[in-house]
Amino acid sequence: MKSAAQIAFFLIVLAIGLVVYKDYGISFDEGSQRNTGVVSLKHVVERFAPSLLPSSARSVQSLNEYRDGDYGVVFELPAVALEVVLRIDDKKDVFLFRHLLTFLVALGGVYAVHTMARRRFADWRLGLLAALFLILTPRLFAESFYNSKDIVFMAVFAIAMNTTISFILKPGVGTALLHALATAVAIDVRLMAVILPVATVAISVVRLLKREVPAGRTSGALTIYLAASCLLVPAMWPWLWSDPIGNFVQAFTNMAKFRWEREVLYMGRFIPSTELPWHYILVWISITTPLLYLALFVVGVLATLRRIMSRGIQLWKSDEELQDVVFLGLFAAPIAAVILLQSVLYDGWRQMYFVYPAVLLLALHGWVTLWSGTSVPKIRRSLLGMVTAVSLLHTAAWMWQAHPFQNVYFNVLAGKNLRTRYELDYWGLANRKALEYLVANDQSDVINVRADSFTALDMAFTMIDARDRQRLRYSDDRSLPQYVFTNYRLVKDPDDSKYARDYDLFYQIRVDGEVILSVYRHRV
């Protein structure tokens, strides 16, 4: 029964993904992410099979000269290689294929969260509840189809979290090698994953000091894990091959002070990304996570802290308590690091999505805390079950109604008039739908468009069918009859009245009453 239910659950999620993955637009970063894979693939082919390099690839930039060469490519390189093998040539097909691959990796992350919850609470039903929490997180669901940076990292980080726990509970050759592979993949997506080997070593040492695990076997397994990780990280990252240590240090330095110096709209003010207030990340998490998960997270954190303090220097007394310490540490440590280091953040909290599995596992701990106990009144359990069901159904209904723009979800804590206080469709996902509407309702041979905000409008051309794509022209020449697109990003005066004299409103997209994109037609 339990195996059948779990298999059915993930098959349903897979089916939903296969049905909807073609619905999403293209994000600002997808072109550059794919290009990183192209440059790295060229480097690999040149090194190992130069005769296979097509003449068209000779114009591709060298990896050593590429600005984003320090990005990990453990997802991007195979994705481009699969394009080549499967002979996917049309631009739209290329990015739809990438959306499918991104979703499949994200689904692996959901399974890892399910596995960690099932192990921690010894109940497959709670494992499915944790997976459902993750799936019914609107922003992350949408980004699971096009965000090959942050969602892919969140997914592989969750997988590596799972192998971390497997290793520290049962250190051995098998768990060490599997954990080394997962760790290397996570690091080769984003360097922030170096926290995993640090956590692994620290907890293993504490367990050795507490004599919870055999000294010889644990020390040997830890040595194998570290050695294998050190070999696998550069093996899967071509940019490190020429100077593994030097380039790794350079990449780590670049990560700590990322090269992005634009302004960020936060609480109604434009603030340089290098001068964000300490509470930026905490506020963004609070206003974009469903309220039920937030409330349960607070309960789970308080319950975990209370028990840690009651244990004193022992920290934990059981494997279950140890896992809670891991979850809390993998949430708190990265958050503390970006606050203390004043790291550059932008576009909400997407760079920190990887802490979300820990958030949900702590939230599930909160749920179990409220549910369990011999003295818990029956009415409290009934109320908790009802609130959980209503919340999940409400979130699912919202996601259905907002599809495919779940990426602009805010909870009630964010308030109203969001366009003037926070970035909404900052990656320009809505551009695709607007362009599809435009080419369907304007039969001109040439359609001139321009962007009146910071958005990748011309990039969205790739998501239009090839025949209609040929009719679109991007031009900043304001003397031409044209359509003006704005998603309001980095627009310091989002008042649409400025278009009143020369333009008519042609098309608009709203989500939850908030305008996320407007298209104006030049009045001839």
C-alpha cells in the first residue's frame, strides 16, 4: 500500500510536469546559462576529440576567456550535449527541452525531501506531506521549469543533504562514495555547497568524540569521502582543469562578492544590491512562502532549539534529534553567512532557494510537534488536519488560477500595491504570452516592439513559433509605429499615465489583481 501510494504520487507529479512544461516563458538568464554550457562543451571536445568539433563551433568563445567561466556546468554542459545528440535545432525547441530537463532535476530534489522526511519521522505519509509542501510552493513550482541556476542547485543540494544524513548515520565505503558524488555535483552547480563537507566533517567528529560510531570505520569512511570529493569536483568542472586549486579559490572569491551592481526594489525603495539591509533575505522568505509553512517552521525551530538547549553539550541523544540539528544548521548557517558577509543578492531570494528544503523539514517537525503526544486533545488534531488541508487546497487553487505565472506569488504579509514596492515578473516570463497575443492579433508583415523596462523582450522571441518569429523586430527607434512592453522592472515611476498621449493600452497581464506586464500600441 505505502509503496504504491508513493509511486502513484510521484507519477502524478511527473505527469503534471509533462503536461505543463511547455507553458512557461523564457527567463532573463536562460540564454547566458545555455551559452556557458556551449563554451564548456567546446572546451571538452577540443581537449578529447577535436576532430568532432564542427566548423560552426569555432566562433564560440574560449573557456579561458569567457566571463562566466567560473560557473559550474554539471547541469549546463550535459544539457547542451543532449541537444547535440538529439539534434534539437530550433530555438524554441531548445529551450522547451531545457525546461523539461530542469523539471526532471527539480523532481529529483522533491524525492530527496520526501526521503529525508520519511527517514526522520519514520512515516511515509509525512514524507509525502513534505514533498507536497515543496510542490505547492508557487514560486518554486514555476521556477522548476526554467530556473536552471537556483532550482537546479536547490534540487542537487537537497539530494546531497540526503546523502549527508545517510553518511553521518551509517558511515561506510558505500555511503561515503555516494555522498562524495552528490557533494561534488552540488558544488559543481554552485560553490555555496561547500557547506556540506564542512557540516559532514564537523558532525562526524562530534559523533566520534561522543563514541556514537566506530572510530576506525568512521575515520576511514571520512577519508574516502573527502578524497573522492576532491577528485570529483574538478573532474566535472572543466574550468578547474588548468589550475584546480587556483581557479577554485578564484571562483569562491567571486561567489562571495558577486559581480552584479544594479539597484533592487525593496520595500518601495531602490537600493544598490551591494547595500541591502540585513533583513532583506528574511523578509523575502516571509512574504513569498505560504503562511502555513511559515507558522509550522517557527514551531519546528522553537521545538528544535528547546530540545538542543535541554541536551546541553550533548546537542542530541538520538538519530532523530541529530537530523533536526542538521536541518537547523543547513538553514541558519547560510542565512547567517550572507548577512554577515553582506553578500550581493537580487531578484528576491532565489540565490538562497537551497535552504528551502531545510525550512520545510523544520516545518514538518512543527507539524508533528502539534500533532503528536499522548495528551494532545483530539480537537487539536482535527483542527490541524483541517487547516493543513484547506491551506494546501487554497494554494493549489491559486496556482491553477495564476498558471503559468506562479512566479509572482506573494502571501498576505506582502500587502497591496506590490508593483511599487517589490520586483514582480523580474525575469520577463510574461513576455512570451504577450508576444503570442500580439502576433495572433496583428497580421502585419513586420511588427516593431521595444521594451520600456529592464526585461529580456528580444529573448522571448525564441519562444514564438518560427513563422511568427520572423515578423517580430526589436527596435528602439521611437519614430516607428510600434508596441511598447513594460514589466516595470527598474522603472522608478511605474505610473502608466505617461503613455496616455501617444499610446493606447493593447494588452495587460494581471496576477492576483496586480499588473505584471502591460503592452501599449503607438497611436498612429
